[in-house]
Amino acid sequence: MSEPLPWWPSRFLRALTAIGVLLPAPGQGRVVSLAIGAGRVDAEVDDGRRHTVRIGLTAFGKADWAAITQALAAQASSTVLLLGGELPREVEQTCKRVRLPLFPSSAREVSLDCTCPAAEVPCGHLNAVFSALVARVAEDPFTVLALRGRTREALLEDLKNRLVSAESLDPADTAPPLTEVMDTFFDCGPAPGLGGAAPLHGPRTPADALLDQVPPFAITVGGEDVADLLRPVYRALGGEPGP
């Protein structure tokens, strides 16, 4: 049994199937080359004869990517993951919020072409290339961003530049920039009272306060209420002096 796909290629598959450019049909032939760039996929498929396959996907322009990057830079947790080489799910939602869906939402965004004489579109050669493309996305989810017009390197560089330019100009603010604390961003520090950290002090709650919250016991012991019998034990455990 094959391993299930990660969420990113699975989401890409669903998007392609939903808009009708990827049909549930087997691929035909062997993909011998696959080149992915901004807005296009170029491939060669061999089924005894060589066929040239091209898949086009609308790429975002510079202004579009500026809007996406600005929205991503405003989310510290997503930015840290991106700069660490991961592609969090939140990226898809961020693109939707700026009305630039990362995954194709209409067949008009996609163009298909194959040099074979088959009348159906997509043909078996296109399906074979789609399968290879999804496998590439599973290996490197940033492939989808590259198709939309922004490589991993360009996106991360833009994010770093935005973080640097967005640093506080207040001379009293001595907090280090996010780009310098990514390794410890999620660290919470030593727990209060441990490792030399100062303990937290809150309102003092009586050790037997819990007994005031329990419903009355249906039985007594020697004519005395069970809760009253337990109070000295709770106070002793809490280090309180006896009555």
C-alpha cells in the first residue's frame, strides 16, 4: 500500500480535479523530462514515441506577490516556519485573504497542450505529467509557489527584507529582530520556580477550599460530617497550622 500524500499535494490534486483539468484516468507513457517555471510546466513523455506536453498556470505579477508577502510577513508564526524551510497551511488562507488563491480555482487559469493526436483533453500523456507534477509537489511544496511566479529563494529573501525594514525605530526598544531569534522563537523559557526562575505568586487559597465546593455527604462518621473530618488532613497537606 502506498503512503498517503501530505496535505499540500493532496490539496493540489483536489483543486485540479475540481476544475476538470485532471481526470481520474491513468497516465500514458513515461515522463522523461519535467521542467517547472513561472506559469508553466514543460515535459517530454515517451510511449514508444516522444510527445511534448505543456501545462500553463496563470502566474501572479510583482504587485500580487508584494501583497502576498506583506500579508505573510504580518504573521510571525507563518514567517518563522517559512524561513525555516516549511510551508504551513496558513499560506493558502493568507493568499485567499488577498484574493490571490494559490491553487487554481478555475479552468480558465490552466492551459493544456500535447503534441499527440488524441482528441480528448487531458490525454493520457497530460495525466502522466500531472502525476509527475504532483509527485514533485510532494517532494517540494514550494513548487506550487514557483508555478505562481515566485521561487522559494525569492520569497524568503523578500520576507527577510520586509522583516528588517519593519523593525521598530524606537531607540528604547532593544528587542532583537525576528530574523535573529528564529531558533528560539517558540521557546517559553524556564518554568516559574524552576531553574532559578522566580516563582509566581497569586492569591492564597486555603488548603481545604475544595471541601467547600463538594455537595453534602449522604453519610456521617460518628455523627460528624465527612468534610469536617477531612479538613485537618487537607490543612496538614497544605502546610497550614491546625485549628
